[in-house]
Amino acid sequence: MTQYALRLILGFWVIPFITVLSARAQHRVSIIPQPNILEIHEGEFVFPSITSRFAFEPFIEVAALLDDHPFTTFAPVERIKSHRRIPESGVRLIQARDMDRLASDAYRLVIDTGGITITAHQPAAMLNGILTLLQLAYTQPHGDVLPAMLIEDRPRFGYRGLHLDVSRHFYQVSFLKKFIDIMALYKFNKFHWHLTDGPGWRLEIKRYPELTQKAAWRTHVVWKDWWQNGKRYLETGHPNASGGYYTQDEARDLVAYAARKGITIIPEIEMPGHSEEVLAIYPNLSCTGQPYQQAEFCIGNEETFTFLTQVLEEVIDIFPSEYIHIGGDEADKEAWKTCPKCKALMEKEGLKNVEELQAYAIKRIDSFLQAHNRKLIGWDEILAGGLSTAATVMSWRGEAGGIQAANAGHDVIMTPNSHLYFDYYQSDPATQPEAIGGYISLRNVYEYEPIPQAIAADKRKHVLGAQGNIWTEYIPTSEQVEYMAFPRALALAEVAWSASVDRDWKDFQERLQQHYQLLQRLNINYYRPSYVVDIAVHFNTDTPTNTISMTTEQYEQGIRYTTDGEDPNAESPLYTKPIRLAVPSVIKAAYFIDSGRVGPIGEAKADIHKAIGKSITYHTKWDSTYSAQAENTLLNGQKGGKLPNGGQWQGFANNFDVTVDFERREALNSVAIDFLQDPLINAYQPSDVKVLVSDNGKNFREVGTVINDIPPQEKFRKAKTYAFKFDGTQTARYLRIVATNARHALLLTDEVVVY
């Protein structure tokens, strides 16, 4: 038996006798996604100036990926002919046997003082082991020195994807290769390439050269400018032409580049909606026969299917992917209702509505792809009208579509806009570059669970995995793509790879600290953790006291605070744990490095006011979608926070009108109430807020009015406090507050504060 085999047996069958270092020592290794098993042992391996490498025959090709190691040079790969002749040093890629007790999609990585051994059954698993080795190099203080360790690992999901829209803005192939490089290091294995949409057709189709001569070029560089100024296209060579496309050779090269790193490129060719760029060139394929009008493919026109299948024939020839994405969402169904050809097709095929008409089109494309040994993927709208279970659904409208599809027997890829849309804001919008809206923080991504409880137990196998989407309406540069994707994509990498029971936010945060070094080394323009301090106030009804918690996106402690309303400085107390306050207070806090304040001052009020727990009458009922804590919402001492769905913002579709009963006459000095504006959910400020008082609950007198000064055009989520400070003390038993809903939208409020 060779010395290597002896070490292998000792390493895997007598593990309890191997000295494992303390938890503190294990912090030197920070892998994302978290491996199933990670043990740090004594000793280390130092790469020589030229490292030998050996591989069993199935792994000769993937062994070439070792050349991407940033801190060492490898000798040419030598083939290992049998398990009895495994070299005792260097990097060895070993074919697993039954005695290794290794799952088919798993790898085992062992580092000791003599070298590195990776064992796997198949090349895809071996490649994951190599990628772990490369990630270790980038995250260690010295990439040519690695601590001794044992890793055993396998993915939770087979589909781990990122999507990139290159239609709204075009990005060079060199950037796409860089994007794929970073994807691979975090074990993503699917790149969803959104190639066509209204703002530009990005793939060369030889049968239809006009698609890239004209539809790849538009009048404005920035999507927003193009959208607001006519949405027109130009021919290549025009002085104002902006855009670009990928030749078929470039696409094939990118496919091969990605495949070398274990990534499959899934192309998306939009149909039947989002086809303005096509129909501007071929108006005969539209419902009207005119460009720029009702720009959806005319499903009743047989020429449409000829065009689509001929395009897909070339796409299939370029992309070996099992999956082809066809979009299938957001078509203008009103156009089909009035189109004579569509109405004739519905009558011929016995289709009852336009949903069934759309399903008819999707089924035809599905049959075409199946005939070419491919599988169709579409957004969850393809479920409308009925669909065979052969198609795979990509669920983006929250989780509902994915739950419906999985329970109906469809394979599903979860990519909900509640957690995995990386074009949404990741911090306070007022501090960020313009984005499409929404809010998804790093933690929101990390806490996502791809298999909702509402999916039946026997149907959960249909959830293939998860994907992050990067739509690029507001992302004009490749640097901005990086800023929006990272580090949120790292959180998704762990969600899609690691078992849910093994995921821990604090542990992920700790490991992430070393990965900022990796992102810097690869010149990734990632989002830097914010210095903004969030102050949360929780009222304890039993005490009564307020518990104050403070957080930032920083990992190291550095928050200093005051409770007397004064600005904090370097001498203020350092926040280490939640504090409890028994009196009303104004808390201010900021983040400091050494003695310097590096972030803005955050402020919050900890109220213990006289209306808490009093009875309240609602003259207008709250909206059922934003019921919050029902009749306990407005006098429970709790504020609503930054997000409308936090459980404390109560919504009203009409005017807001409530009366508080103090049960006896009280001296009232001030009243305050907040309203939250969030255009994304059609929530706006009231036009005005009035305060009235009464002794008998019937006859009220007005004691103050505050007029809103936030314009409805304000696109950022913003709360406004309507504060009433009386000139003299008002004495009354009843307090009435009325807010006028002038926009007939949603009014969101959280607490009536009375002193």
C-alpha cells in the first residue's frame, strides 16, 4: 500500500484521532458557498515554484482549470493510470471508487503538507473541487500557502443561475467573460443570457441580417432616454446609432469559455411579447401590419411561427444548452382581441380566450424545441391558458407562480422579485445610483428559501434551483452591473448550494469579510457596506420601556451613540448590545473609525407617550392588505420602520379618520403621526392632516392642520412626520385625527404619538 493510500485511510476512517484546530484557527478559511463539511488540520501546504499535477483520464480536461490559479504555475498534466500508482506529492485529481463513500455529485478535497488531493466521480464535481481550491487562493493572506484541511461538499440544487439583460444596455464580450469568471468561483452553473427585447436585438441571425443591421441599434445610449423619446431604431453606421450585437462566432466562443468553467449559457429569445425591435423591421408579423403599433407577434399569422422557428434553429445551433428560454410574458393581449387573424385562429382551434391563444403559441414553440431535443423555459405567465408539464417555469412574480407550477407538476426555477432581483435598490435609494425601484438587501437575499412550504412535499423535487436576475434599464455600464450584482450574488450562491439548515447569517457575514479581498483582486466594482446606522425601537408594554437596537452593514463594531439628542462623537459610548430606556428619549448614532466619524448621524425617537394602550375608534376601516396589528396598531408604541411590509404600517384606501379616547380629560401638549410614501405600492402622502379635540366625543374643535410638502413625483420611499405643537395646553378627553387622501391612493401610517 502506498503512503498516499495510508494517509487517505487515516484521513477518512480515523478522523477522530486527527487533531482539529480551534474554531479561531478555522476562521482562516472562509469559503462561499459554505461546504457541507470543513475541517482544518495541523500543518500547511506551500506551493513550489512549479507545481506538479496528476489526473485520472476523466479529469485530464478539467485539470487545465488549475492554470487559473493566481499564485502558482503548474507543470503539464500527467495521467494517473491506476489507484495503485498515485503520486505522493503535487495536486492529484482522483477517480472516486465505491470504497470512498462519496455521492455522485460530490467532491472531497484534502490538503496536507505533501500536497492536494481532490476526489470525485465525475468531471462536474471535480471542477467544483478545483474552483474551491482557486477561491482559497484568492481569500488567503498568502495564496501560495494553504492550511491543511478536509472538505467534503456537494450542491443542494442542480440549477444555480445568474441572469443578465444585454438588450436594455449592451456589454462587451470581455466583460461577459469577467462576469463568468466570478460566477464560476462561487459555483454558479447557469448563465441566463437575455439577448432580445424591445431596446435591442443582440444576436446575429444569418437568415435575418436586418435584425442586427437595424434592430441592434437605437437613437439613444441610455435606455431611459430612448424610452422617453420615441423608442426608435437606426441602421448600423448612422452617426447616432447606439448599441451593438454579438456575432455567432463570438457567442460560440463565449459558450466554450463558460463551459470550461462549468457554466452553461441559456439563451433567451423573447416571444410573443417584447418584440418592438423585430416588428419595426418586419411589420407584417404584427397584428396591425404597422411598425411601432401593438408591437407583439401576431399569433394568428403563420409567418410569425416561420420566423420564430427559423431564428430558433440558428440559436439551437449556437447554444448546446438543454434549455432555451422564450420569455412568454407581458404580451399585449388587447391587440390579439381585435386582430382578425388572431380571432380567426381562435375560432379554428376552439380557443375560448386570449390566455388560451397565448398557450397555443407557447405549446407550438414547446413542440418545436422538443423535436430538437431541447426544453422550453418561460416566465410564469406561460402557465396562463394551460400548458403541458414538459415546459419549465421560471417564477419571478413573488413565489405564487412557482408554487402553482410545482404543484401542477412543472419543473420550476425560483427567481422571485421579492428576493432575487438585483436591479432593485440594495440600500437607501437617496444614497444610491438611480435604479428601477424596490429594495433587496444582502440579508434579504441570504434569507431566501427556494422551496416554499406551500409546495406539497411530493412536489418539491420540481424546484430545480434559484437564479438572480439583473435587468438593466438603469444599469448603463458594466461597472454598474458589478455594483448591483455583488456581493448579493454571493449570498445567492450559498442559498442555491448549501443546505438550508447549514445557513447562518452571522457566520456568512464573517466569511464574507475575506471575500471583499477576492473582489478587490479581481477588480470588481462591488457595493461597499454602508456606514449608515439603523436604529430600531421596540416598546415593551409590560415594563414599560423601550429597547434600542442599532445596526450597520459594517462587520466590525464602531457605532457610537447618545440618548440626550446631542450629536455623537468619538467619546460617546460604543454600542455593543441593545440598551433599555425607561423615559422618552432622542437617540442619535453614527459609525466611527478610530476617532473619526465616517457615516451620517442616524436619529430615532423612543416614545413612551400617554396614548399607548388607550381605546381607539376607526371611522374609516383599514385596507385588508395592510391591516398591520388591526385595532392595536396605532397605539402600541411601535413605529413602522423603513419598509411598508414590516407589520406596523397600517394602510387606508380612503381618508384616514380615527378618534382616541383617554377615558378622562387630559392635558395635551403635542401630537405627531407619520405617513409613508412609496410609489412602488401606490402609497402617497395625505394632502393635509388635521387634529381636533372634544370633551364629549360629539362636538370637536380643530386645533391644528399641517399641509403636506412632499410632491407625488418623489420616487424614493420617504416617511414624513406631521407634528402638532400646541401654543397652549389643550385639555380634552377625545383626540381626533383626519388625513385627506387627495390622490385616492394608499395612506400608510404607524403610530399616534401624544404628549
